[in-house]
Amino acid sequence: MASAPIDEESCKGSMWVLDQKLDQPMDEEAGRLKNMYRERKVSYMLILRLAFQSLGVVFGDLGTSPLYVFYNTFPHGVDDKEDVIGALSMIIYTLTMIPLLKYVFIVLRANDNGQGGTFALYSLLCRHAKVNTIPNQHRTDEELTTYSREPYDENSLAAKIKRWIEAHSYKKNALLILVLIGTCMAIGDGILTPAISVLSASGGIRVDHPQMSNDVVIVVAVVILVGLFSLQHYGTDKVGWLFAPVVLLWFILIGSIGALNIWRYDSSVLKAYSPVFIYRYLKKGHWASLGGIMLSITGTEALFADLCHFPVLAVQIAFTSIVFPCLLLAYTGQAAYILDNQGHVFDAFYRSIPHAVYWPVFIIATLAAIIASQATISATFSIIKQALALGCFPRVNVVHTSKKFLGQIYIPDINWILMILCIAVTAGFKNQSQIGNAYGTAVVIVMLVTTLLMIPIMLLVWRSHWLLVVIFTALSLFVELTYFSAVLFKVDQGGWVPLVIAGTFLIIMYVWHYGTVKRYEFEMHSKVSMAWILGLGPSLGLVRVPGIGFVYTELASGVPHIFSHFITNLPAIHSVVVFVCVKYLPVYTVPVDERFLVKRIGPKNFHMFRCVARYGYKDLHKKDEDFEKMLFDSLLLFVRLETMMDGYTDSEEYSLGGQQTERSIDLLLTDNGDSLSSVPEDYTNQSTCDSIVPVKVLGRGQSLVRSSGQTSQSTGDELEFLNRCKEAGVVHILGNTIVRARRDSTLIKRIAVDYIYAFLRRICRENSVIFHLPHESLLNVGQIFYV
């Protein structure tokens, strides 16, 4: 029953013209609100307080790196003191180039209204160029207060780059795959960070008890990990007030101990601040050790991903005033201790601690490792949520853990998968060296992806001069490709772990996105025109039954195929029909007052509406929300606002987008709105009289049946009519489209569609669960679609 695909360039016949007039895209007047968004001004004292709080959320992972960097840099011991100086020099300038210059002062500015991470960069690009592979955005979406974009000059470099990216679909797919690779590697970070941080902190037990077996350390680490993941459902809000003081105390301790060790052991280590020793170090051929040195910047990507809830200025103040100097002192102090005790490089951190404060530092180190793990786990949840919202991950249960902070979420399924993989990595490798190799591989790939995404961000969003883009890219790639070449040597020594994990998640995410795109294309190509719907009445004998029917579709215009399939097999429709489109936009949030767009389809007495519910990638369908009630309230509000528009007759009043409505509509619909009385014969072969059943308000208990010649109800009567229909019952009609591969498809395509995608569809949550729709009022309409 589906109509043929609509080609807007070549198939602009009379039926196409009629359909465009009857069911235009949502107009901004349907839900336009005044732009009340204003950037909040914060005081200096509040900035300082937020800078203090950011220590516990943003910098935990970066701050625990001194626990394991020198061990992974020199796993076979130190042969020459100058090697320690060279490695320290590499650490100093790597911290300066990547976290300080690249991320804190440049990349953090590329946030999406305070949201960071790979998908935040992607959402910015989707708003400034048509690179979204699911083209479901309309111009009305750009009217959102959170949708910030400025027009381009057609001859500017940004406009040329934009046209080049939009020219071919393979460029959009390549950009999506790049984003997914970075996302999958970030998920790998969420697995490896708890493993190496907790294992390194637990290793301090053996320093005071050398006779203790390494298996005991593994068991202690596993117990801590199980406890950490088991407490995730409580959220960080209840214990978050402890994070910042603990991490601040941790930085003060490692900085103070580092300064003490410089004074006690070998102050000549300060020579490492000369970059000459980097050249000498690399000249000796210590290429493989760069993988260990690169661990000094682990957590930098988490710094960007966990940016939400903190202004960029607060993060910059915290890093430059506390984190950066304390890390430099910590690494320099460890290097000074190693110069005087070359045989203690394996546990240099704990051995360099003065005996009087050893156990307090051990406790703080363990707490800091747990906090660092918590930050990466929370970032993983946020990344999964962003991927889910943009159609790149199967639907999973997302739970709010805080009423105050929207970003604090918990995903049970992902939490237990992370725990199992994390314990498997910890118990399987049993030492920091191989885990460190795996960790380094994941970290450097995420950084490379961020650098590549920053190129179009600087060109399209910031409109930067091409020379600045070249300088930024060249310096970033020079450092990161150097480390990337080093970690390639350690793929067989543990570096394969994140590659396998990322490869598995990449297959899952890409296959799911492929299926989502194909389902959307099927909806687009099989949708039917409003003219077809208006001509169905006499041919099928449609009956209007009491109640409201919410028909869910991915389309923001047109009639979905499931509706035509439904009324073809059951020729009856509800007294009120609302086509509901729930879609996610490339914005971090959609304000509640701007979430719903409502328009009328056809004359008033048809009682057919369209409602588009828009969400950002940070928005959630919380359990305490009644989605059905929100839809109905939006419908009532629309009817009330509709009467406030001046200069509309009953026949014209089916959309608030009146300024785009052409006067020719008045010729299509009669003044009383009953019928399609003035449509020329070449527009449709269906009868022009009594095309669809008008509904009149009857007493309670009476049937609503097909009738003609009734005048449209007044606004008060329509509101009463809508309330009576709601009391009569609400039915949610959902499409259950099954995607199958054609018989002539390739083997890879059949495996991806018939097995992987089908399996993911079976285990993921249904839309009815996500929208919290009652099962007793749910109706699924099944379809099979071959790709």
C-alpha cells in the first residue's frame, strides 16, 4: 500500500503539489517561543568554588598516573641515569603540549554548551553542515534556543569546506566511522582505567609486606572493582562531596612528596626541563618506552568528556594552578628518587614516600584510584547515552541517579559488562605492564580522533584562519603520531586488548546505525500522501471510533506506512488521530517549553494532528514523566493557542504556520471544512465529496460514526471533545518493522542484518518501555522490509 518514493526534483506532479499543501513541514510558529536563553554570569568566588569541585570529577584519572608511569616506562629496569632524565623530560613536555596547550586552552573551547567528548564535537558538526546520516532535521529545529549556528558567506573558506563535506555520502560515513572509533576507544578507557588504577594502588601493600604474593594483590584489586561497580546505581551525587577534598589532598601530597624527594635525593634531575635531553633519549633508540611515557597523559580525554557542569574557566584555573604544577613536582621527585635508587623503579612511587606518612598516602592513593575509575565509568555512561540518542547504539535502560544533575546517569547493562571485562583484564594480565600497553593504545587513538575532528570544527564552527588550523594540526599530530608509532610495537604485548574491545563495539554500533538508517529510509519511501488519506473514506467505509490514537512514526511530515497498513486491514480510525514523531537533535538538550511542536492536519472536523517531540542527546525519558499526558497537554495547548491567531477561517486553521500557508489551500477545502470539494480531477481520482469522516460531539455512550455536512466545532467544544475522547480510551500504535537482507545480498550483509542486527533488536528495550507506555493500550503493527 506504500506510495512510490518521492523525488522532489523530477516528480513534481499535481499529486505532489497537493500533498505539499495539505501536509507541510512543521512551521516555527507552531511552537515558537521567545529566545530567553542568556549566558549566565558567574562571580569570581563561584568560579573558584567550581574550580575546586572540578578536581574530584575531571582530574582524578590524570592525577593517578604517577602510580604507574615509571614502572611501565622501564619494565626491565634502568641501565643509565641519563635515561631517567630523558624520560622525565619527555613527560614534562608531553604534559605541556597535550593536556595544557591542546586540551585545556583549545579543545575545551569546542564544547557543545558545556558538553564535551567525541559526540559533542560530532553534534557541533551536524549543526553546521549536513553530515548527519539520518536526515530528519527541519528548519524549525534551528529555532531552538540551544541550536546555535550562524550563516556562511558563500565565498568563504568555511562555505567551501561545508560544500565539500556534504558533496558525497561516503564522506559523511567516513566522518561517522571516525567518531565511532573514538567513542569505542573511549569505552575501552572505561574498562582499562579502573583495572590499572586500582591494581597500581593495591600494589602498595607489597612494599610494606614484600613476602606477600602477587595473587593477593590481584584479589584485593578485584574485590575493590566489584564493590566499585556494585555501587554505581547509587550515583556519584551521594558521595560526590567527598571527591574534591580527597583529590585535592592527593595532589598536595604527591606535589609535596615530589618536592621533598628533589631536595633529599638528587636535585640534578631538574636538568630534565631542558628539551635537549629529549633528543638524547630518542637518539639512544628508546622508542618502545614511549608507550609507558604516554601514560602520563591518560585521563586527558576524560577531562574533556567530563566537562559538563563546570565552566571552561574553572577547569583551566584548576589545571594551571593545582594539577599541572603538582604533577610536575610528583614526576620530578620520583625521577630524583630513581636516580639514587635505580633498583626500585618497579615500585618507585610507594618507596619514595616517607615512612611516617606511608599508610595515610596509601589510603588516599586507593581512594584517588577509585575516584579516577568512577570518573571514567561515568564518562562511559554519558558516551553510550549520546550514541544511543544519535541512533548509534541499541536502546538500553538509562537511569537517573541525581535529581540535581542531569548528566549523572547509570546504565545497568553497560555497568555489568564493564565490570566483567575489567575483572577479566585485571585477573588475566596480573601485572601493570601489559595493562599499561593496552591503556596506551586506547588513549593515543582517542587523541588522534579528537585532533582530526578539531580540523572541521576550527574551519566550520570557529571560522579560524587556515594557517592556525595547520599549526594546531601539525603540532598535535607530531606528538600523537610519535606515541602511536611506539604503541604499535606493543600490540602483541597487551595492546591488542583495546583493539578487540573497540572492534566489537564498533561492529555493534555501526550495524545498529545501518539498520536505523535503513528503517528511516523505508519510512520515507513508503509514506503515503495526505491526498490519499483524504480520499479513502468512501472506498473503505472508514469508521471513527471513540478514543484517541497516537500513531508513532519517525517522520516529521507525511503519513507513515504503518497507518495505511493498519486502516487497510482494519478500516476504522479513532475519533482523534495524532501522528507522533520522537526524534533526537544534535543539541545537548531541548528546553521543555520547546520540546513539542504540534500542527493540525486537514480541516478542524477531521481531528487529525501531528506532534513532533524533540530531545537532545542529554535529555532522558525519566520514569516519573508521563509521556502520554505530556502529549495530550501539548495538544490542548495547541488548540487554545490556535484561536489566538487572527485572520484564519475554519478551513485555514489547521496549522499555526499561517505565513507559509498559500491562499490556494482555500480552494482545496470548503469553508465549513467538511469535504475536499474544489480539488480538480487531475489531482485525484477519488471522490471529492465526504472524503474523510467528520466527527461531531455526541453524548457520552453514543457511537461516533461516519457522517457528512457537519460544521466544525468551536474551540470550547473541541476541547471538551478531546477530553471525552481521552476518557473513552487512548491507544498507542507502534510500528514493528523487521529488517531482512535480500536473498541476493552479500554474505557480510546477510550476517550483519539477519543475525547481528536481528539479535540486537531482540535484546534491546522496546520504544514502548522507553516512553513508558502502558501495555494494555499498546498496539503493534508488524512489517517486513528487505534491504
